Amino acid sequence: MKVVILVVNYRTAHLTIDALASLEPELASVAPAGVVVVDNDSGDGSFETIANAVAARHWGDWATVVQSGHNGGFAQGNNLAFARARARWDAPEYVHLLNPDTVVRPGALRTLVEFMDANPSAGIAGSRLEEPDGTPQRSAFRFPSVLGELEGMARIGPLSRLLARWIVAPPVSSEPCQTDWVAGASMIVRRRVFDDMGGLDERYFMYYEEVDFIARARDAGWTCWYVPASRVVHLVGQSSGVSARHKDRRRRPAYWFNSRRRYLVSHLGRPRAALADLAFVAGLVGWWARRAVRPEPDDTPEQLLPDLVAAQRAAGRRPR
């Protein structure tokens, strides 16, 4: 098996079917290839809807639909999908994580596979994510850091220029480039890397799991690349609701804060994680001060600071 594509669905059955439809013409270019869809216990008939579509459209030769029986999150869903892929087919050369709220542009999958074939030191590569009209989304990033947390919340021109080296989401590149990490919405992984890392860390329910995975792969000597010739439409937030365009200020769920803290403590250590929190708060206060001087729309999630404080208090009460 050359590549298996893993899709984790949660209450987005029709988006998942659209994603599969966009994959169908692409699979022949990277054959042999297969797809495993895990329904993460949606409880809304998603499993039956997707399974029926696979049967009706005669996709069964290359697609498998699995019911997880338990919503353990994005990482657990992908690990289950990979296990089912290996049970059905030979061990793949590559594993491609694909969000259900995506549409694969022609040639996107082949481009990623060809890039990995040509660059044996690359462990991971990500697509250019874009809007339906082709507008690029930022999908190649720097690892979180203390100064990156400050800049990301403050977004004050002079400060951003001063901290340019630490901006988490730098401008979109038009050329392939090495990067710290790429968005898991369309990310190909060398199977050896997936095996060596033990899959995604299931302690992350959602968010930061791909950042953690790629950071661990980097520590093991693998590189990560952004490949803009691989173009994938990403209907932002449709699979999670956290960053949906029509709900820019939607309140962050508790698992976002938990995942963020787990990543910072694991990769920065507790003292620097605490500094990152202080930088986050300082940046937020700076943003509020900027808006007081020059009023403009507030796009920060509702209750962000109280929710951060509540999450930190809850984490402090948990046994270590």
C-alpha cells in the first residue's frame, strides 16, 4: 500500500462524503491507496449515512467506514483509523491525515506523495489550505513560544515587527519550505515516523496534537515541510466549530485550554509554560489597550481570560 488516508468524522457526514468524492479521482495517481473513515460516535446517524454513501457509490474497494463506539478525540480517532487500515491492507508507505471539512484539489495528493518520495529526510509535509475561492489560509507555523504567545495576542504593529522571528503564523509562502509544523487538516506522514512516534498522543482530545506529534518527530531528527502545490480547500471550523468564520468570537472549549497547557508543559517545561501564560495575558491586555485608543472590531473569543484562568486552576487541582 502506497498511502492510506485517515478521516475522522464527528457529526459532519455530508462534508465527509464530499471529501471522499474529491479523493476518488485522486487515488489512481498514488495507487495502491485506501481510505479509512472513523465516525467518532457522532450519535446522529453519521456512521450509517457515510456507510450507505460508500455502498451506493461503489467506493467499498478503497474506503472503509468504522464506528469508534466512543468519542476519544481527534488523536484517538486517527490512531484507530490507522490500526484498521493496517488490518485491511499491507502496511502503507505514507499516512495522510485529512479533515472531513476539506475538498481535495486535483493533484493535491499526488503532489504530497511525490514530494515525500523525492525527499527521504522529510518526515511530514502539509498542503496549502485555502478558501473555496482560492484565497490561501495560513497553514505552516512556528512552534509556540513565550514571545510567540505575546505577539499572537497583542497584534500591535511595532511589537509584531520586533518579534517577527517568533510569529506563530508567518506569511504564506508560494514555494516549498521547511517549517516547524503544518496544519493537520491535510498532512502526510511517513509511516515509519508514525510508527516511531507511536501515533498521535491520545491525551490530547483536540488541538495541539499535530503540533506535539511534529515536535516529537523533529526531536527524532525528521523535518517538516510546507508544499503549496498541494492545494486543499478547508472549510474552516466546520468540523469543530471553534474557528468558524460566522462565529469568530465563539467561546473556546475547555479541551482547547487543556491541550494548550499539555503542549506547553511537555515541550517548554513548567517555568516557561508559566511565562507563556503571562505573555498570553500581557498580549491580551495590550490588545484591549489598543482597542481603547483606536476602536476596532474585537475578534478574540468570548470569555477568553476567565476561561484561561479557570483552566489553570483546574489543572492545578489535578494530580500530577
